Amino acid sequence: MGSAIHRANRYDKYGWAFISLAMLAFVLFTVYPIISSLSLSFKVLRRGDYVFGGLTNIKRLVGDKIFHRTIGNTFIFLVVQGPVMLMLALVLASILNSKLKMRSFYRTAIFIPCVMSLVSYSVLFKMMFATNGIINNFLMWGHLVKEPIFFIMTIKLTPCFPV
């Protein structure tokens, strides 16, 4: 019993070690900007310095006509476009799962945009890292290398990092 608890604690440490980098990135790039912008929303710029202005910015924002229009647009996007797209996706999925003539063609036609971005990304990187590509030309122009580098690993790893 004691060794099982000790083993579980050791695995917990490994788990926390693996998740710590992701949590650090989340806090650094998500939580901190949100808190910083919230803090900044209560400040005003006076003589080159940010000083506490209370609800001044919020009062000005509530009275702005463009703000009201953007809130309306966002509401329409949230309430109308989201459910419509969800229903359209469900209808298309059920149609493509039914006994339909040329079902494979329709499935391919719908799936092609997903594949095309990966293909174009791969072709672009292959061209950039070719022996006569822009990366090698830049390295040779800057006298950082004497001859072009053959970037075989970069070309092979390109599909692993889709945009």
C-alpha cells in the first residue's frame, strides 16, 4: 500500500512537471494580458503618465455609437451565425452518411479545403528551404554559409506543423 502511494506521488510530480510549461505559457500569454488590459481600462493618460481614472473610459465607451454597433454585430454573430453553422454542419454530415450517389465525391469536395492548406504550406516550405530557395540565398548573401544547405529534416517535419 505504501509503495503504491509513493509511486502515485512520483507520477504526480512528473505530471506537474509536464504541465508546468503549458501553464506558464497560458498564464503569460492569456491570464496576464487579460488582467493587464482590465487594469488599463480604469486608467487615463495625463501628461504622459497613466493615472487612475475610475469609470471614465467605461462611461465614454457606453456613450459611443460605434461601440453599440459592434456589440450588436457580435450578438448577431453569436446568436445567429453559430447555431446556423452548427445546424448546417449536422445536416451536411447526415446527408453525407446517407446512401447518396457519388457520396465519395461529395465527401472529398468538402474535405479538400482542410487538406489544401497543409499541401500549400508544405510546398511553400519546400520552396523556401530548397538549395536555391530564399533561406539559402539569404544565408549565402549574408556570408553565413559558403554553400547551400540541404534542409532535408525541415522538409520532412513541415507537415507536422500546420498553420
